[in-house]
Amino acid sequence: MKKAVYPGSFDPVTYGHMDIAKRALKVFDKLVILVSDNPNKAGLFTAIEKKDLIEKVLDEYSDSIEVIISHDLTVNETKRLGATHIVRGLRAVTDFEYEFQLTHANRVLDKTIDSVFFMTAHKYSYLSSTTVKEIAQFKGELSHFVPELVKDAIIKKMKENQ
Ligand code: ADP
């Protein structure tokens, strides 16, 4: 059984993340989505809320996708979970530099764990959680970027934070 992890902030999950997860499932039997819980990187949602949203939007894949909150280095989690690969998404050339550094740093930490990259559908290639949050702040339409329940959660959260 081929198992991979897909780490990220997912603050919140977008159609771009979902697209990458679905592509990864064509190659791997199991995908564990690792939601980072970084106290130094305050996001809009808590790790628990982010996990909950991912589980809901990818509910139809619950046999093959598990979502966990990660407090450890990705390579350590990968090994602990018995996974062999780290999945990451590439949007544009601009992602490459960061992913290049991350992959090589991870390889220094553990040379047995490899990273694989999927390119998102062209229509999501400009999409990031940050963009979604910026659009939401100015009350722009979010339906192109996130599922309805994520859209509702963002609007609710932003109202609470006002
Ligand atoms: P990070 O904060 O580590 O960049 P993110 O949650 O933003 O985490 O993203 C996790 C992974 O998903 C990264 O590899 C990122 O490149 C990828 N990703 C995010 N949005 C998209 C998208 N629209 N298309 C493809 N990959 C994406």
C-alpha cells in the first residue's frame, strides 16, 4: 500500500488544495493531510477548525484520506505514519524556489523520504489561502475558490474577529 502525506497550513482549504489531494490519490492508496499547528504563524482558523473543514470538503474520500494536526517536522510525521512520500502542489514557477529549498532540507533530515509534486488545474494556478482571505476581507465573491461551507466559515470567522 502506497501512503503519502500532504502537509500545509490550509488556512483555509481551497479548491487548489482539493485538486492536489485528488490527483495524489491517483498515485497513492492513502493520503494523510498534515495540518500544521504553528503557534508562531497565527492564521484565521485554528488547527482544529482547519482539520474539520478539510474533512468535510473531502468527505467522499474518507476511505483514503485521513486528516491530522501536526506538531512535528514533516519528515518525522511521515516516518511515524509509515508513509514514503511528501506531496506538494505547484502553482507557478514562483512556488519552485521555496519547494526546492524545502525538499532539499527535508532530504538532509531524512534521505529515505522523497517529495512528489503535482500541478494544479490551470484554473486554480493563481489560487492561495492568502488570496481567498484578502478577497473575503473586501467582501468579494468566494464561490470560485472555496466550497460553500468553507465560504460560510470564512464569513462567520471574519464577523467574529471584527
Ligand atoms: P504552505 O503554507 O506550506 O505553503 P499551504 O496550505 O498554502 O501551505 O499549501 C500546502 C501545499 O499546497 C503547498 O505545496 C502549496 O504549494 C499547495 N497549494 C496551495 N494552493 C494550491 C493551488 N491553488 N494549486 C496547487 N497547489 C496549491
